[in-house]
Amino acid sequence: MTTLRHLATGILREAGWSLEPPPLLWSPRLTRCAGLFVVEKDRRGTWHPEIRLSIPLLRRRDRPWPVAVCGCWCRDPEAVVRRILEHELIHHKLWWEGASDWGHTETFRRLAWEAFGHQSITHGIGSEN
């Protein structure tokens, strides 16, 4: 079984990006979006990046397949997790490189397309009933 860290490392390597993934964690509380890139400051004033993935949204097995994620068709839960992780790793790359805006910019859109073939800059998986 591949760990989330191994998957992220492989994604970065395949994209040709020489950086390590930030800490990755599964969040039971993240229910409005499937993934989130967060940078928080500790008590010493040091900034720390982190990627959080939603347990409620990404561990679902009952969704109708295939499902579009980041504009790409996914046919199983593992493909969905991979697409969300690719998306969040783009945010991490932009932050790590010191971009003034590491959100959904034109640079983000270009990287998403060139590295992963994403046709959309949104996940497509969010609050669900």
C-alpha cells in the first residue's frame, strides 16, 4: 500500500519538481472541500505549510463513477485522491518558490495543465449531501 507521503513524493518527481511534499494529513473535520493547502505560523514566527485532505469527501465509496475532478475523469477513489493531491501540491510549489500569490492564478492554471493535464482549477468535489 502506498502512503500519502509516497504518493505526493512520486507526483512531485513525475512533474519534475525538486521539492519535498509538506506534511500531509487526513482531516475528519474538513467537509466543505476535498483538499486544502494551509500555511500557519508557529509561536516562534516560523511559517509551516501543510496539506489537509477530507476524510468525509475522499473516502466515500458510493459516489457515481466516473467523476470529474480538476477537469479530469476519475474512475475510482484512488484517482480522485491523486487529482486532489496534485492540485494542492501546485499551491505548495508556488508558495515554496516565493510566489506573492499561490492561489488560483494564471501561473497556477498553466502549471496544472502542463504538469498534470488538469482542465479546471477547481476540485469539483465539495459540500455534498
